[in-house]
Amino acid sequence: MLQGHQSWVFANRPVIRSVATVGGPYEAQGPVAEDFDLLHGDLWLGQDSFEKAGKKMMEEACEIAVQKAGLQKQDIQFFLAGDLLNQITPSSFAARTLAIPYLGLYGACSTSMESLALAALFVDSKSAQYVLAGTGSHNAAVEKQFRYPTEYGGQKPPTAQWTVTGAGVALVADKGEGPVITRATIGRIVDMGISDPFNMGAAMAPAAADTITAHFRDFDVDHQEYDLIATGDLGKVGYRICADLMQKHGVELPEVKYTDCGLLIYDMERQRDVLAGGSGCGCSATVTYGHILNRMKRGELNKVLIVATGALLSPLSFQQKESIPCIAHAVAIENVQ
């Protein structure tokens, strides 16, 4: 099970039996809109708060994933989820609705792969047969908590990113049809002293580079092992920093193999409001469980490594002038031959 220093290998090859992605109105205008299961036309989703809208997206994604797998909610042993809001209330309140045994996680935007790695561990060790792993974010709710309410109209620098309104869920099973989870590398905290909440890509890039390097070391592989390596939400700034750091440390990561979910979810030329790209827990979750897995289904990709990145700050830590500790978790997914 343990491989090298900080990685797991899943001998029983847990299956991603189904996935579901839900998005908001801005995601519906992006280049991967067709890869969503459900898109909403407004940010409120018929709710009276943005936080409740985030909860509803999580509930919808879970219900769609369970339905696509041909199961019932009572068949699921565990629900692993988290988000960006205080005390991960959208996830916890969604768990209240689902009534599935629940473990709440907080890895900021790395939660998508944190939850998927743990779900695979549960299934691989026969601690569960079916596990739901998911996360989500809501643009207006997250902006209100971490930056400024959107109604304030505050100006942002070009390094800032656009929080995705979306939720993504994977149903991991011990058997069935679908791609399999073969490996995971658990990241460590990397903090390079950056404290600017409008420059998350630069803050998170060193953590991404550290985890990719650790993954290659623990499994004695390089980029040729994968058809695609995708980081979670580094955006334009962090993507370039990560590539430069890899090169500096002598680890080859060709641009044809390396992408970032924050660069895929929006049209960077047409949707100029996103500035440096997409971010938020929903970014890597929706792009991975929608766009990337659909590419695998079509046979365009066979083996991918998803490296979800997270900035573990809080409004209080920022006010106390703390720097931003960051983390990245990597999960390898491949088609069954």
C-alpha cells in the first residue's frame, strides 16, 4: 500500500463507477460547458443565499452520481466532502440531506483529490464498497468570505483568479465499469512566504511542483508515464511558475503533457473577468470529473495524473498577516486495458 515516502499504490484498483458535475452561469459560457451534467442559469439556484446555493449544487451532484451508478443513497457507505466556507457548512448540510455516513474534509482547493485518494484507500482496503467523494465552491459565497463581496465592486490585480461556481463528485466502487484509481501521492505543506490572497497561483505553485516531484520519485517514473498531468487551479501565473520550478530542479514537464484546470474551464480570451484563470474547490473537481474523464472515455487519454492544489489560509490568518501555507495532492487515474 505505501509506496516510497508519501504515496499509496492501490493493488485492487478501485473503480470510478460514476461522476457528476454541476456548474453555474459563467461556467455555462466556458469551453468545457458540454462536459457538465447540469448547468444553472443564475447564481442563486432558487435559494435565498449563496451559501445555500452551494449546498444545493453539492446535493445535486451527489444525487446524479448515485443515479448514474444505478444505486440508491442507502447503498453508499461513506461520503467524503469539503469546501471553502467556514466549517465546510455546504458539504455538512448536504450530508444532512443525503443521510450518508460522512467525513468532512478541508484541504481548500486540494479537496477534490484529497477526497478521491481517501475514497480509493477506503475501497482498496475493503473498508467500504461504495464511497462518494466530492467538493464544490460558489463564486459569490467565496468572494464574500475571502476577499470582498461582489456588490462592493472592488478592483482586482491581473494575478487574481475567478472562483468557480460548481460541484464535482465521484462514486468510487470496488467493482464495475469505469476508469480505475491506481496511485496517490499525499502532499506536504509548502509555504514560500507569499501573503497576497490575490496571488494564489504563485503561492500554490511550489506545492504543486513538490508533489509532482515526490510522485515521480516514489514511483520511479517521469512525465512519460502519463498522457496528461493537470494541476488544479494555478491559473496563468502559477502554471508558469510551476513549470519553471520543475525545470529548475531538473524534472522535465513538457507543455504538451502539462495543463491546469484553471486554464481549461474558462475562455481566457473571451471571459476576461477571470483574469489569471479559474480557482476554487469546484475548479479541479468539475474539470476532472467532467472534461478530463470524458476525454478518457473517448479514448483521447489513457492515463492521467491530477494534482489538486490548495491554499490553506483563512480570513483571520490573513488579518493577522500570516503567509499562506499551501498543499497539493496527486491521484493517478487510468483506463482499464
